[in-house]
Amino acid sequence: SGWTVVLTQIGYATGLFFFVPLGDLFEKRLYICSLMFCTGLALIGLSASTNLHMLYGFTLLASFCSITTQILIPFAASLSQRDKSAEVVGLLMSGVLVGILFARTVAGLISTLWSWHAVYLFSGCSILLLSLAMWFQLPKAKTQLQMSILQIYGSLFTFAKTEPMLIRRSMIGGLGFGMLSIIFTTMTFILAEAPYHFNDFQIGLMGIVGVVGIWSSQWTGKMIGRHREKWIAHLATCGLILAWIPLFFAQNYLWIYILGLILAYFGISCLHVL
């Protein structure tokens, strides 16, 4: 199980680097739907895995293509009115966080009733259906960018040199994402063992705690619209740092663990909108 988590992060990071910049080069509706379609097929293949090689291969492929959100959100923001773009991003990030957290609840229920194979099969079929819905709902948007692929990738390093704020935000976002990965990876081990002995469904119910992320994402979007970005960044960072204190006592007190989760979800949700 440890290697599947590692490969998921490697695939996702690689997909971010190679696929997201190309969102400015290709027609966005076709690009988004194609990536979603590939992700759905990879998840269905993952559900049919019969050995570790298949499991690792399809895990890497699914995570590699599952970066659609990072293309879809800027696309939606570009379609909205300029003064409403921050609120649109906040609303979309609320939906993303709800999906991430409640997916654990649904996955826990499915794996309890059937098996882990059914979780990936359900996920793959759902994404295929969503890719079809996206094809009919998203507007066709041709790109106006006059750059080659090499120039696009080269511009990433140019931004790294000329935009220090972007680097700082990227580092903070990376640390927040790392913290979220640590929480999700260790949650099962903490809650499945003494003194809790939770089953998959009960562990998945912990995703309900993340409802705070729904509110915080929308609230952050409104605050950004009022030009309070720096204040939000400081508040979110403090929330992430303070969350480690109650999380340290996760194996002793459930309510303290939940408090740590709330602080972490709040901080991460705010940072994602920033």
C-alpha cells in the first residue's frame, strides 16, 4: 500500500509539470475531456488488477492523467467576470474539497460492502460519465497562444526567475499538499488500530469533518475579492502549523484528532484558493 501512495504522488506531480502548461496550447474542452477519459479508463484497469505490477502501472497512469482540475479551474475563472473570478475559484475549490473528502466516505462504504476493486470500478465509470457531461456542457474555446511546446516549458523557468511571489506560494502550497497527504495516508492506520478499531466505512465518515473546507474555500474567495490575500495567507499558514499539535495526540483522543483535522482542512482550503 505504501508504494501505491508514492506512485500516486509521482504520477500526479509529473502530470502537473507536463500536462498543465499545455492547457494553454490545446483547445480546452477537448483537452479536459480527453484527460478525464484516460483517467477513467486507467481506474477501470486498476479495478481489474490481479498482481502488483498491474496495480502499480495503472496507479501511475491514473494519477498521471488526473490533473484535470488544475486546468478546469483557471478555465472557469477566465470565463467569469473579472471581479467575480475569486468567488468562482472559491466555489470550485469547495466542490473539489468536498469531492476529495466525501470520496473517502463513499469509498469506505463500497469497500466495506464489496471490495477495493469495486471502489476503482465505480470511480472509473463515474469519471467516464463526467467526461461525457463535460463535453456537452463546456464551451469550445480555441487558444490564441502562439508558442511552441518547448517555449511553453521554457516559460516555466522564466516565471521561476522573475516571479518570487509565485515561488513562495508554490512552496507553501506544496507543503500544504504534503501535509494533506500525510493526514490521509496515516488516517487509516491510526483509526483502524487500538484504541479505535474503526472499519473502512467508519474511517471514511471522518471525511464529514472536512465540511469546514466548504465554508473556508467560499469565504476565502470573498476575502480575496476584498484584497485580503496577505491576511488570508498568514491565517491559513498559522492554521496548518497549529494543526500539528492536536494531530500529535491522534492515538490518544479522538476529539483532539478531529480538532487537528479541522485546523488542517481550514488552512489547506484557504491556501488552495490563494
